[in-house]
Amino acid sequence: MDIALTGIKGIGPARLKAFEAAGIHTVRELVMFLPREYRDLSAPVPLSALKPGDTAAVRVRVAGEVSERRARKLVITRLYVTDGAEVLPVIWYNQPWLKKQMTPDRELLLYGKAEMKNGYVTLVSPAIEDGDGLIPVYRSIPGIPARALRQSVEAALRLCEGQWPDELPEALRRRHGLCERNFAMLNAHFPQSREALEAARRRIAFEELLLYQVALALFRHTGREGVQIDFPDSAVEDFWAALPFSPTNAQRRVLQEVAADLRSTRAMARMVQGDVGSGKTAIAFAAIALAHAGGWQSALMAPTEVLARQHYEGAKQLLEPLGIKCGLLVGSLTQKQHRLAHEAIASGEWDVAIGTHALITEGVAYNRLGLVVTDEQHRFGVRQRTSLSDKGDQPNVLVMSATPIPRTLSLILYGDLEISIVDELPPGRTPVQTRIVPEAKRAGLYGFLRKEVKKGRQVYFVCPLVEESEAIDALPAEAVYEDLRTKRLPDLNIELVHGRMKPADKDAALERFRTGEADVLVSTTVIEVGVNVPNATVMVIENAERFGLAQLHQLRGRVGRGAHESWCFLMAEPNPRLKFMCSTTDGFKVAQKDMELRGPGELFGTRQSGTLTAGIGALAGDTELLKLTHDEARALMADPDSPDSRTVIALAKERFADRLEDIGVN
Ligand code: ADP
Ligand code: MG
């Protein structure tokens, strides 16, 4: 199973590279790449039942001619299909080869989403399927078409058929009615039935959650000595006095918690959770100021260069007057600047180093690193977090997260982190007003946007990525950009950013928006993280139905950061989920709802789906399983020398080695 992927038919050098870029190197890792969701092809629906927003399979035939339209970089293929009773338009973007294939009367099994286009329910970019039953859908890997990915997984499964050793003790499996591992792997990818899929899901999720909780228990059992930072009591008030505003009560309380951690002999491991805009940055800067007052150096790591620069500017303004020397270390610096930065960090000339991953690359040696702050944790893997704390003598770690999680859940997810919650917004904010805008009302929106821009405000347009379409990744954003620029708002300054642009171009575009040179920023979700433009008051989210609730909440947090009334427009047909978004601005309520609504899309919280904890988070929607594994982990840890406990503990150590090594468990 640990053989290289080249052993699989159809994987040549190019695909190999693409897989490796996605972190998949062996046949085992490919089999562990679990589907995000399944397409149910077993029950196609009649066209008459399709409503906008539905995702469904339809069995149809081509009715009439195919038309093709070109608009700049777009090729739009359009045709009508019928199921005998109804006729439905279908469109595809940038798949010109389809035109030849869509001969009249051809039978098709299509799977996709129905949307309103020009006033008609339209199937947009559906997949052309064959087969029936439950078909796996994987997170897309750039460079590997969906169909090829499916075939590779199938081949990998066949290669290791029957060979997965069942590592969980048999008694434990029997106790919890868990299916056998080979059955689980097979049915996780190609389920024989819904029941088989559920058995597979339960088995895989149980194992992941159990091992995770055992790993956390191992961690809790080890006390962790760390850098102790002593500072005069006045340092806290000095910092608050230097702020241009007075802190909220929540900010004060959280800083007290942080200050107590810094002073203790145990290394701080604290996560500060707070809704977007709750003022977490001030807390981070305060912690840095306290560390400095105690004679220690700090590092502040952000997930993107834009965000790092933004923090750097803010830190310079606030911290340098307090005698704290700030420095910036990001990937785009010249070689010489890199060298100088490394020197300034090593010599202690910089009291705080602010940057991206560049802060943790080899060759960066700190002088007296006492505090590590990482911003927007959910974008970092555990490994990155821990490797920065490797850089010193167990420095204190402070993690800032804008993803609110119900408290009971965060105890399980982040058992190794203490949690502080900033549950109050700074005064004077008007909450963002969220509204659903159906297609029929779109035209009215542009007049409103123009008015806002006339008042001096700025506007975000956010577009979803297109699934399964490496080639047209940026397409909706590009299409929206073209439409705004040429038709809807030609008199405004419009910028575009998406994931496939060169980082330098992307940063330049973001910069033009930040400085106010641009009125409108069209983007994919790259702006989701931390961009702070208080002058932006409107966010328009295209195809809002495609986003998760928590993500929508993150996105709308980009507006409403200044004193002006702010708006978030969800471009979609109304549905209960989106109506819920309009009804609350409380991130914790949204997070709770999001968890309740998690569909089969995240059945498996695998590590490939992002950071480890994000993956576990997906599993955590299953509270019954959480409780079971929690109790089982406790029972096992109560008698750690029993053979079953030993087996499970060894497995947990192996599975979570990266996290445990860092804290000295072996
Ligand atoms: P987030 O928690 O999302 O990181 P930020 O730290 O970026 O939020 O803060 C959002 C905005 O609120 C910033 O412009 C910041 O200067 C401002 N701010 C933070 N704390 C306060 C406060 N106590 N009073 C007024 N404004 C504040
Ligand atoms: Mg922030």
C-alpha cells in the first residue's frame, strides 16, 4: 500500500506531479483521499420538479440544435433537453468539445445544479454521467480531471483490495458495532448502498475521533514547561492608554487571561475566538507589548502576504511609539532584504517579526522568542503552528481565530488549547444588513451600488469557484468582472483577483482596493481572510447558495468595519438557510446552525480536506459519535496498560505524531 502512485494505470509524470502537489504520494494516501460527497444517480427527477438551487440527476435526451456563443474568454455552449414532458435549457462554460457530442436525440444522464438564468430554470455546467447508484465526488485536484481522479482511486482500491489490516482491537469493534476496515474503505468510495455508506462512514469517523481524543488525552497528561514572561503590572494599562480607542470589556478580560498565561511557568497555548471585527488584533498587539515589557521577542504569523503587511503597518503605527521595533519578513522580499531580516531577528534588533510562512523557514533563528501569535488559525495546518513554536524554548502560543465554535465542541476540537472568547463588538458599529436578492431583482442592485460609490464607499463582489473545472477555475469571477466592466458599471474602477493570478498581481490589485483607488473588487474567496478595508460597505455574494453558512458569515465580516451602514447582498433564490443568515449577525449562532446543517458533503473529516482540526470539525457534527468516542477514549486511558489500550495508544501516536512530537510525548 505504500508503493508509489506510478504503479497505477493512467498515472503518468504529469498526473504524478499533480497528485504530489496535493500531498498524495502513495497508493495508501490515494485510498485515504475520501470523497466530499456523493451523487445519487439512482433516482433521476422529472424536469418539472426542478427548482432553482436544486442539485439533481435528470435522465433526458437532446432536443434540437446546440448553440455556441463566445464572449471574450468564454465559450458558452447551450442546448435544450427534454424528459418527454418538459424542456429545460442547459449551459456549459468553456467546454467547446461538447458541441459535437450533443447530437439530436442523444440520451443523457446529467447531474448538476439548477439556477435561474435569464428568467428560466437552467441546468448549469452539469456533469455527464454514466452508471447508477452513489457516485463519489472528490475535492478537485488541479491538473486531474474528475473522471480520471475517480478512475485512479478505483485502481488504487483494486490494488490493495482486502489488504487493509484492521488495526482497531476486535473487542472494541464488536462493542461499538463497527464494520471491518476493508469493507469501510471500499464502501466509502463506491458505496453498494446508503446503508453500506453509513456503516463505512461510522467506522472511519469513529476511528479518527477516537484516536484524536486519545492523542489529546496523552497531551493533557504531560505538563509543559515554557517561557515565563514577567512584566510590570503597569504594562497592561500602558498599552491600553496607547490605543486610539478604549478597549471593550471583552478585550480587557481576554488580555487578563493572556497576561496570566504569560506569567505562568507553563507555556501558554491559548486560542482567542471572536467574531470578525471584534478587535482581536489589538489583543495580539497587546500580548506582544507585554512580552516586550518582560524582555522577550515575538513573532506574528499571518496566512497571506497582504494580511502580514496589513499587520505590519498597524504594528508600526501602534507599537513603535512604545519602543517596540517591528520588522516584516515575507516571501517576496529580495534576497538581500531576506538576509537583513534574518540578521535582525537573530540579533534581537527586531522585537517582533511579522510575516508569513517565511517566518518559519529554515535559516530563521530567533534571539529570545517568548511569544508566537498566529492569526486566522483555520488557514494553517497543525504542523505549521507547531513548527513555529519549535523555534524557541517552548514559547507561549496565542492563536487568533475568527471561526466561532460552540464551546462544548471547541473543548473536543482544540483540547490542547485554552479558549478565550471576545464576545463583544466595539461600540458604534451598525450591524451588517443582509438581504437576499433573487435574479429578478438584480438590475435594481447596480443603481444602489453606484449610489454607494458616489458617496465614496467601496464594494466587494465575491464569486464561488467552479467545482471540477481546473481549466475554468476563475471563470465566474472573470465573467462577473467583464460584465461589470463592460455593461453594468463601466464608469467605475473595477479590480479582479482570483486564485490563479500571480501573487504579485493579486497583491497589487488588492492594494489598489485598499487605498481606495478601485471602487469595486471582484474576487473568488481569496479575500475571505482578514482583509481590512473599513471604507468598503457593500458585499455582493454571487451564487450565495453555494457557500456554507460559516463561510458566508466570514465573508460578510469584511464589511461593516467602519462607521457607515453596511450591506451584504446574497444573490440567490430565497431558501431557509439564507433566510437564517439574514436573521442574525451572531457568529456563534451561525456556527451552531452550520453544524446542524452539515450535509453529506462532509461525511468524512479527513485530513486531506484541510487542516487536521478542520477535518475533525466536520466529523464533530455527529454528537452521538463524539460522545461515544469520548467515553471510549477515557475508558482506555483509565487502564493504559491493557493490551487494547496499548494498541490504541500506539495508533494514536502514529496518527498524530506531528502534534505529539512537538510537545514531547513519545
Ligand atoms: P478582528 O477581530 O476581525 O481581527 P480587527 O482586530 O481587525 O478585528 O478589528 C476591526 C476594527 O475594529 C479595526 O479597525 C480596529 O482598529 C477596530 N477596533 C478594535 N478594537 C476596538 C475598540 N475597542 N474600539 C473601537 N474600535 C476598535
Ligand atoms: Mg483579524
